[in-house]
Amino acid sequence: MTLGKLQVRGVYAWLLVGGLGLLLLLLVGIQVGGWVLARSLSEPVRVATSPLVVDRQGRLLRAFTVADGRWRLPVTLAEVDPLFLSLLLTFEDRRFYHHGGVDYLALARAVGQLIVNGRVVSGASTLTMQTARLLHGQSSRGVAGKLRQMVQALALERRLDKAAILERYLHLAPYGGNLEGIRAASLAWFGLEPRRLTPAQAALLVALPQAPEARRPDRDPAAARRARDRVLARALAAGILDAETVAAAQREPVPRQRLPFPLLAPHATQRARLAHPERPVQRLTLASDLQARLETLAAERGRLLGEKLSLALLVADHPSGEILAAVGSPGLEAAREGFIDMTRVVRSPGSTLKPLIYGLAFEAGIAHPESLIEDRPAGFGRYVPANFDRDYQGTVTLRRALQLSLNIPAVKLLEAVGPARLVARLRRAGARPELPDLSPPGLAIGLGGVGLRLTDLVAVYGAIARGGRPMPLVEELPMATRGGLDDTGSAPSQGTGGTAQASPGDDRLRLPVLDERAAWQVTDILAAAPPPEAANTAGLAFKTGTSYGYRDAWALGFDGRHVVGVWVGRPDGAPVPGLTGISAAAPLLVDVFARLGPRHPLPPAPPGVLRATTVSLPPPLRRVDEPAATAGPRIAFPPAGARLALGAGLDAELALKVRDGQPPFTWFANGTPIAHEPFARVTPWRPQGAGFVTLAVVDAQGRSGRVRVFLEPGP
């Protein structure tokens, strides 16, 4: 061997020794740097996660983006398919559980391959290094970037255990666009939680973070498929999957578009988020499967109603008061102002308060379901109500009057029990009645002259269903929240969620809305109410209502477990000719109960209920007093001393009106009979000439009223 060759080999040896020495010093420096960095980090590295609103079982109702507009949903290792985790470790970091943040064997292999091949053949980046890069948001390109990433990885390993590091990666791995983390990706690309994935789905989710934009399935499905298949091939070589499973997975198509994130109960979830923006997770009482079914029903019915009409549905479990479903509109379309939560908007309740009025009369002992009452035109001072169909039934039982929703009997009973008592009982039920111009309650509130919300009416009917006990509505349940993750592996302390109103147990300290026997009597009457056409209402106690001017259609009902409220109308309050509770809201109520499953039986009669026919009732209960009929008749129009101009040819027709008194009514003009009305309080009259005329009216008891007016001839 020549001296020159020996010298060359000596140089190589010295270079090799020097290189190894430098590498050793570099590795020692990295270790020291990681230790120093770990000791210097006083503040935990936070990972902000998307605020969530979940249902009663913890299932996702809605997620909100983090501050920078990214979807990053919280997830734990237990909530991820084990197959995905196996594929991830096999493909990315097989020695994850054996290295301290930097895989020196993989690093040596990568350096050796670089020297031999002159190019990068395989990487040495570990999952811990990738997590460190994602946490700090720094570039890993270049030698300096890699060294910094190694130091940060070593520091991370000193502060977190392996499970916590892997969990950080599952939150931060990029999946294209504004998607970060396994849970957001699984929901966006497959529409399901990552708890159970097919081999093809798991492989794609392993492959995407390596080149999230280049491999996005909605942009380049072929590139996504190739990347997925490489992961499947590695799984086959590692023995994780067999050949048959891999072949089937490779035939599975890749998704070609992102799916929307779950958005159930948009009004309720938005309200919860605005009420408590500091809470990372909020748990509502809603049942997501029922909520989804009723939102589908509302959307279908909304299309039939037309683009201007909206509807709202509310379902509660009346033993607990928990709201199980809340649909504020058929959809979020601007044409029907779908962004407005119509379960919370103040509207006229129409006839829906009549059951409570009857219940108060039963409770007070002044009436019984079989008591008789007169359904005839009547005036109450200046208030002259009329039945909805302008027809009158004459003498009826209270049972029949409530089932037919007659107005005159309801107002008579309200006059007997007092409007102030009705308002007080509404408040006992948890309702918040709004009176026009802050005026004291009058008789008109019995027919809808008061503002209430769907939530108020559901609370009232829930109280009746509970035997008169108040039913405070509950829309939020407590839960221990996971919160944002810090680099200590623990969640920040967080208070539990609260309830919207008092808890159900608190009603033991509240006054009853109705006596138990009165509540059952009302239930018994409503259970036999005439059903909407071709509908099965067996086992349901329900009542409909229509507000003045056909603006609001209502249906409220309950069985032995659930109470349901339905509203239909226009959000802007415009009239909808022909819109009624029995035609528009009641069929929807029946459909809601059909989606609740088998009906629960209504409660049996409580002890002490008086069961009797009309003739067997005690004499004071056989007929309800009619306080409005005690006064004699008064002519409301024309007023005394009026000068009335008639049309040309003296052919004008006047409408004579009478208040108070008891029908039938006989009218006289200057002593001559001109009309006899069995029930009506308005009588048309065609005068025979101009001049002074004395008008008189006589009621069934012989009492009379008279006025003198002057009739002026027309032009």
C-alpha cells in the first residue's frame, strides 16, 4: 500500500471521527436544549377547540369555529377508532412509544440514505416533532428548522405523556382548508364521528395531513386515492390488514365534497352560545334524534304552507319539564324570516287559555263539566264578544262548550273567576303574560287579548298535565366539560352548565296552577275534543286556538308523558285568511305525537272527583250564573240624541245594536214592532221616513231600553 493511499484513508478516518463527534455534540446539545426549554416553559401551550353544544346524551348538535375561523373539535383517544390509531403509528411513527421525542434510529437511517443516495429517501420526523411544529406554528424546513423542532419535541415529551401528545396531534393535524383534527375531518369528509371508521376512511385520514391541500378529496380525488392506497399497502405489509380487506378498501370511492357540520336546533344552540360564550361545551336537554325528525317534519310542512309562513314546535317531558325538541322555524330562509325563533316570540294565544279558565271555575266550585250555561249573544259592559263562527248553541254543558271552544261561555266563566286570577295563575305556571299598554287585565284576555309565547303555553299545558303542579321548563343540563387542552394534559377548571329556569324539584315550593281535581276535569274534557279531519287523537288531550284576524294558529296537547305546542303563522304578524288552529296546527300536533312513539296513557281520576250527570248535580251546580244578564237592555246604536243622515230616497238601512239584557229581543219604532231577534244583538232596520223617531227594545224579562234620534233626509 502506498503512502498516498494511507494518507487518504487517514483523512477519511479523521473526517468520520470528527463527523461522529460533531453529531454526538449536536445530539447532546439537542437533549440539553430540550431540557432547558421544558424547564423554562411556565405557561402551558393552549390548544383552543371549537365550542360545542351537545344534546342530552352528549351527541353533537352544533359546533362553532375557533377564533381564527378553523374547525377544531375536541376529541379524546377513546373517541377515535383504534384502527386509525394503528395505521397512524404504523405509517408515521412506529417507535412512538419507545423514543423520547426524537427517533435517533430513524434519524441515522435518514442521514445514511441521504449520504448514499444523494437525496432524501425517508424522513425522521416523529409524531411528537410534528405535534411540536403544529403547536408552535413554525416552519420545519431547513436544518435550523429541524433542529428547533427536535428541541421542542424533547421539551414536549418532558411535559406530557404519550397519550396527551397523541391527543394534541389528533386536534391539530391539518386536513385541508379550515379543517384541523381527526374529528373535524371525519365529520366534514364522511359525515360521521371518528369512533368507527372503515379501513378506507381511516387510511385516508392518515394520509391527508402529509399534504392537506394537494390531496384534498374535493380538489384532487385521484391524489387522495393514491395517498390512501399507500397507507393501505403499508398496513398490509405490517400485517394490520389482510389482503382481502385491503382490496375491498381500495375499491371504496373517496369523498368528492365536504359535508356540512351538524346544525340541529340552530336557534336553541345559538342562544346557548350567546348566553355563555365562556363555556367550551354546553349540554342541552334536547334529544338529537327527535330534534332531527321534527326539523324534517317542519321543513316538509313549511314547503306546503308557502314561503311567507313559518311554524314552531316545542316538545317537553312534563314529569321533568325538560325540553326534548325545539324547532323555531321550518328553515333559515330569509323569505319566511327563518332566523326568528318563533317559540320565543310574543303573540296572541287565541282560545288556548280557555282550559285554564274552565279549570279555575271548577276549582272555585262554581261550575262542573256537566253544568249548563247559555251560549247566546251577551254584552259585558262595553265588551261584546261573539263566537268564532258567529253562531250560537243555546243551552250547553260546560264540557260541550269547551270542546267546541265557544267564546261566550268562556267569557262568562272568566267574569266569574276574575281576569286578575287568570293572570296570576299564568304566572304561577311560569308564563310571562304581556298586557296591552300595561293595562289591568280585562275579559278580553280570555279570548287572546294578551301576549304569550309558545314556551309560556307549553308551560301552562304542562302544568295541567301534571295535575296542576307547575312545570318549569328546563333547556340545559349540567356537565363536566373537557375544555381546551393545555400542554400539561389537563383541562382548565370549568363550572357545570345550569338550567334555563328553576329545576323541576323546585316546584314543590311553588303554589299550584290548578287544583288536582280541576286539572283532571279539564284533561278529561280535552281528551274528547273533536279531532282534525282524518286524525287519530285517541289518548291525547288537546286544544286549538286562532288569534284575531287569522294571524296565529295554535295547537297544544299532552299525553301521559309529553306536552307539545305548535304555532303556525307569519313572523311579521300579517293576517293569513283561512288560517285556523284546527286546520293548520292540529294536524301538525298529531304528526309530532306520531314521531314520539306510542302514546302514554293519561292519568286516572284523582280521589274526590265528583262524577255526575247534569240532573244529578247539586242544584247550585246545575246551571252557571250569568252575571251579565242581570242588567236590562241598553241600545248601543244609535246613541240617544243622534242625528243620522239617510241615503237618497230614504232607502238607507241602519244597524240597531243592543247591549246587556237577555234575548230574545223585540224592537219598536215609535211604538210599532219592527223586528224580533231570538239571539242576535244586531238588527237591520230600514226607516220609513225622516224626522224624530223613538226606538225601543224589550228583552225576555220584559225590561226595556229606549233612545230618541233624528233622521235627516239624504241629498
